[in-house]
Amino acid sequence: MAGATIDEIRERNDVVDVVGGYVNLTKAGARLRGLCPFHQEKTPSFMVNPEKQFWHCFGCHEGGDVFTFVMKMEKMSFPEAAEHLASRAGLTFSRSQRTPQEETRRQKILRANIEAERFFHSILNDTRGSHGLTKWQERGVDEGILQQYRLGYAPDSWDSLWTYLQRHKTSADIAEAAGLIRRRNDGTGHYDYFRNRLIVPIRDVQGRVIGFGGRALGDDPAKYINSPENEVFSKRAVLFGLDLTSRAISEADAAIVVEGYMDQIALHQYGFVNSVATMGTAITPEHLSRLVRYTRNLYIAYDADSAGMNAILRSAGLFEEQEMSVRIVEIPDGLDPDDLVRKRGAESMRQAVDSAVSLVDYRIRQAIRQFSENKSAGRLSEDEYTAQMILSAVPIIAEIVSPVQREALAVKLAQEWCSPDLQRVTRAAEAIRREVDMHRRRRTRSEHAGSTPHSSRRPQPTAAQRPASSSESPTISMKVRGIVRAERDLLAAMLQRDILPDLLEPLRPEKFIDPQDREIAGWLTRQVSAGGEISVEQWLGQDTESAKSDDLRKLVSELLVQETSFLKNEGAVDDRVRKILDYWKKKETREKIENLAKRIDAGETVDSEEWNRLQFPCT
């Protein structure tokens, strides 16, 4: 059966659906808007045009169609992106004269993981896997979750998986790289890495199996193990379950973050679909850059004494950089989320989530806990107790950027600690303000002392940030910028089929100032003259040797998502055409004047009437 064509793959992969798997998109008129996945930003500048099936970021100026998005997002070549999108749509895509050697190591590892997932999952229905199925059932995992997560079991055998992989043409090199097998110490062969364990496939946000987690069923001291890190799997970047829960997180505008995949699976089964899990690591910048695409509201449900929670308490600045609201869910009686929902039901977890406290409140509570115990034991007076709590809370309050939030917290704590004695409340609030101000001043002096004389200088713009130069001058004048803007308004309208090139007569392609504008205008004119369809994708030709430059691609994607509301104004098209033609007319006049002036300087006789006509065109 012949593979699908590029056009067929494009038609079956709506850019909104594909981009929406990575970016939380919201309506913005006829377009969709979201936070760009290719650079850090707080205000959305990433736009998608559903009608034209193009995207563009006005912040970093990346842009293109569904293929270029996947190529950038997944760091794939065009053929790899085509295969990925074809598979997503249930199609096949084959490159001509492709050999097995052309398949990348990354693709081979992903393919090996698919085979391993089939083995681990299917064996649950085999006599070799009955023990594993029983254990999943004992944990309360229902059939729907077993199928949705493709959960499985690794038999208590040294080579069951490796035998299966060899039958399915997986090489030892790739199986070892994927972390599915390990080499024997005597060098005589390989053995299965996962043995007698419940298996949890780990997927990326696109649903591809990138690794596995294994929970021991025997007396193995390593209760949990994961696939080793490789080309496709990095624990610090993975959020387990996000492929299944991203839409629920967007709809709820909140994510519950737990420490392990067993907790996340249990929460999902009990109705907390907007949950994800880190992979035994603290929350990292990579995690936040993914989560912020769907929500800025996090509910952290970690074990209070875990290394992960301790890291979170030290990461307030990381959350503040992303403008994220973080609340801590306190699970009662030392239980974890998995135990809580299974033993006490979903309502207990719901109450814990509803009672979650802000990260700042939680940190302060942890900091002053020992003083509360000492006061209760009679080892501290009221004044000593208040003073100790203030000194413990001050460094935490001082980290808050907003003075309004600092003031509100100072008053709140003073009331909590000193009510109903109003005088003590007032004195405590003043003491907190004073200590916080002193702490912030000391920190500022320390930072300045450690900086270099040049550290405060404004950073120089990169080449991409500086305005491009024209062919006539090292800088573009405001007037020329206005002409280019008029050109691009017209090109945007033509590319989006709002107007046809023949309506712009007598504005010919060579009259466009910018070389890229000129190339686009020429192509549009030729297409219409030949009676052809305006197919931007085919013209850009990213799958051929005639592929256009990245700069031209980015410009076309920007024009395809640009608003064309100016067309509502009567005469808007004629005004822009006239503006461009007037520029050329004045430019031609200037050149004639300069030429006559050179001739006069050379002692030549020139026509005085022509000189006056050029210098004073209105007389």
C-alpha cells in the first residue's frame, strides 16, 4: 500500500489540535493565542490561524505550518516529522529509497519501547502474567485504568522480554540503550532489566512511550526503578500523566502535582484527572515551562518530609519567575495520595485540596513549628515566642516582590500571633515591617557588593533583535518602515485570500521595497496569472531541495496570522498602494535631482526648467 502524501498528512493533522497538545490556546478574535513553547514569556504572543493552518510567535518570530511546529518542538527532520504526523493520523509515510540505516537511534529506541510496552501489557492476559494482574487488582486499579495507561507486568524471568525483543528485530545495542536489558558481567549475553515488577509505561505529552517505571513485587531492596536516561527519556523534564490530563488541567485551570506515578494513577481513577507526577525529582524549571502552558495554579501534594518537598520550600523564586500560584496540600496522618483515596475515598482528598495553604504560609508554619512546641511546653514567654516567630518569618516575607503582599502578610501574621491584644498586634506588625525592610536592604547591599562595574549596563540586543538594514542604508528610516508595513498589510491580505493581486494594479512586484516582500508578491502574481491555486505550503517546499529560507518562512507565517481588519476601512487598499507608489516617485525625483546636481558641479549646463520642476513640483 502506497504511503500518504504530504498534503494528505497535512489535511489529517489540524494545526490547532497538534499545537494544542503542547500549548494552551485561547480564542483571540478569529485567531487562537497562547504562551510560546519556544521561548520564555509571560504575555502570550504565540498566534495560530485555524483557517490558514499556520502559526507564528510575535515574540521570537518563529513560525510555520504543522510540519515546522513538530520539527521545532521535537527537534525532528522534515521526514521524521512527516512520519510522526502520519502515525498520529493513522497513515503511513515512506521516503523513497529509504534504508533501515536511515532510521535514527532516537526512533529505534522509541520503537523498542513500543514493543516492550506490548509485551508487558499483553502478558497480563497470559499465565506468566497472572501474578501481576492480581497485584494490580489488589491495588484497586480498575480495568479502564489498566487499559488507558497500558499498565503491565515484567515476569520473574531473566530473559522473557529480551527473547521477545529479538523475535521482533530489536538489536541488543538499541534494547540496552533503551534500558530494557543489561549486559551480563561475564560478557556472554544480556538479561532483562525489569523483573518481577509491576510496569508503568512513561509517556511524553504526545503519548509516545519514552521509558518505564517498575514497582518491585518481591524482596528487591530497590522498591521502584525507572528506565535510565537516554536520548528520549529525562526524568527532570517528564511529567507523568500529562499526555492524558493536559486538557483537564486547562479546563480546571489548576494542576495537582504528586511525587510518583502510583499516586497520579490513583488520583486519576478517583476523579482527580487534572493531576500529574514528577519522576522522583523535585519540580524543575523544565516541569514549570511545560505546566505554564496549561495553568499557573499548582497544588503540590508531596510527602511533608520528602526531599522533593524540601526542594519546593527552597524554590519560591522559581515559581515567582513564572508567576505561578502554589498551594501545598497537606495529606493527613502521614498517608500519600494513593493511600488516602483508596483507604478513605475521594472526598478526603477533595477536602485536603480545598484546605491547601499558600506556599508562603506553609513555609512560615514550618519555620515556626518548633517555637509553638516550646511555648506549649512553657519554655518561652509570650514576648519571646513572638520575637522568635518574627525572626523566623522575616527572611520568607522579604522574598516576596510585591510590597502590597508583604504588608498584607505582616498584618495577617501579627493578628494570628497576638490577637486579641490590639497593642501587641500593632507592635508585632511594626516589628515585622521593620525587620523585613532591614533584611531587604542588607540583601540589596550584598548583591551590589558582588556585582562588577559593568553588571548594571543594559544588555546589547542580539542580531535577531536589532532592526534589519535596508540595501540603501545601515538603518531603516521611520518612513521606509511605514512603507514596508504597508507592503506587508497588502501581502497578508493577499495570502489570506482577502484580496487578489490583480486588484493592486499598477503596483507590480518589483515595486515592493523589501526583497522578501518582493519575492512573495512575485510568486502571488505568477500564481494568479497562471490560474493556479495559492498553496503557500507547496511554495515554501520544506520537503524539497527548493525549500525557502527560514527567514522567508517566518515572514510568511507572520503574514498568515496577521489581522487584516484594516480592510474594513474604505479605501484602505488604495491608500497603501498609493503610499508605496509615492515612495518610488519621490525616490526617482531625488535621484534625478542628485544627478543634475552632479552635472552642475562638473560644470555642465542643465535645463533650468527641468531643475525647477524637480525642485518645486507644485509651482
